[in-house]
Amino acid sequence: MEKRNTVKFNVRKNDQVVVTAGRELGKKGKVLKVFPKKEQVVVEGLNFIKKAQRPTQRSQKGGIIEKESPIHVSNVMVVCSRCSQPTRTGRSQLQDGKRVRICKKCGEILDK
């Protein structure tokens, strides 16, 4: 099995992001899942794929379903809630010693 170095990236679950590359270019959505080892994120309502599904006991209905597929983390940018633009993120330390992500454009704290 191939061993990968996991990169610590700045996108987290429930972040508002905008897609910067690919067929979903310019669309916004909320991050549903994060896969750090694969360096991918699943964004709500974007990058749909069609998948053939057999009927199972859980879902009696089979057929072709649509679901969101992962997008590489390099193709999304976090949207700041204050300046409402895609932004790069930085890290800062608060008075109590807690580390938080900040917006590079306006300095707003991104972590709630």
C-alpha cells in the first residue's frame, strides 16, 4: 500500500466554500465531509455523479441515483462570512492560547 503524507488543509466541515476549478467553477456550497488522507472534500449540491444502485432491504428502490462526489481540496476556497469573498486563510493565536483560522483579507476569525 502506498504511504501518503497527510497535508493539513484549511477547509473544515460546515465551511462555506467556492469552487475555483473544474466544471463546477464559481459555484458555492457547504462542506459536508472532509477526507484528509485523500485530500478531498464533499460539497453540498455540487459535483454530482450518477450511480447504479441495486434494491436492498434498506432501500427497496433500485435504479440510477445521483450523489455528490469528492472534489480535491486545491479546487475550493473558503468564503469569509464578513467580506463574503473567497479568501486564503491564516492562523492566529488568541489571548487564551487557542489557535484559530483567520481571513487574510479582513482579519475575521473563521472558527466559531
